[in-house]
Amino acid sequence: MVFTGIIQEKARIIKVEKLDNFSQIEIESSSAFIKGIKVGASVSIDGVCLTVTSIKGKSLTFDIIVETLNVTNLSNLKVSDLVNLERAARLGDEIGGHILSGHVSGIVAISEINKTANNYILFLEANDELIKYIFPKGYVSLNGISLTVGEVNRKKNIFSVYLIPETLRTTTMTEKKIGDMINLEIETQTRNMVDLIDEMKEDK
């Protein structure tokens, strides 16, 4: 399954059940979003590809296994939290953002939020493994949102993204604060190119 990074809806968590190395969440979506969805369908929840396990009215339930809990921020979800939703892309759909797999590369922390009259800029801190794949004007997915990277400070492992009003309106980013952990998915072609260059350097 693939996604486009164009968020279709914000949804509220209405139930969280945590077990040993396993979690189950239930979200309440709109009638428009849920129309045609069946058990087994893939949905991106804050950038993480999850499978619908049950449907009741306008609510959808998802199981989250230990590997997903370990590499994403979904283990932090609690009742009343808002999450970004996107249904899997279908053949012929317009790709408004960039191709995403819903397989999170890691999590990054919001280190600064800069709000001005015309801009909303997020600064995020990544670890050494992730920052090497992030370049100015490149693509990243943050909590499922396709965004273009602004500046990159490799000495501090910090990069920025600029959020337009439409992104702020349709996603959960205005709910976020300094210190919050965000799911990051690296753009596949960028990852492959960096890895290839690293391999060539090692072979010399």
C-alpha cells in the first residue's frame, strides 16, 4: 500500500487498550472518510500504515504490534488525542504530496516553534542516523504529512519545515508543542541514494 502525504481528515482517539507489547486504538472518523472502508483496509494514522480490524458506526479499530510501538510515537497516544488520517492511494489517484509507504523511519522531537504573521515554522531534532537523509528542499513525511525541508543544521542535527495555512487547518500540527515526538518517514529515493554513496565510499 502507498500513501500521498495529503491528510484527508483529523480524527479523535476514543479508546486505547494497552497490553504487553501490544496496543489497540479506536478512532472516530467522519461518514465521508469511512465510506467504503472494509476490515483489512490500510489507513495511515499519523504516518503509520495500520490495518482496520473492526468497524462500528463511524469508528475504526486498529491493532498495533510491538515493532510499531517501538519505532513510532503511537505508544504515546491517549484518549481524546487527535491524529492525522489518510486512506491508501488507489490507482489513478492524484499524488499531491510524494509517495509514502507508511513505514516510519524513526521519531524526531520538536525543538522550536516559530510563529509569525505569515509563517509557522517547526524546528525538529533528529539523531545522527536520520539527519544524514535530510536535505534542504527535499521531502519528508511528518506524522503522515508530506512536507518540504527548509534548512538543515547538521552540527546541531536540526532541520526546519514551513507549514502553510491549509496544512495547519487540515492536520494536527497546531496541537503540537515543544518536546513532542513526531513520526518521520524518509523519502525512499533519498534514502537509497545516500546509502548507495555510503557503500561506494566504503568500497574505495
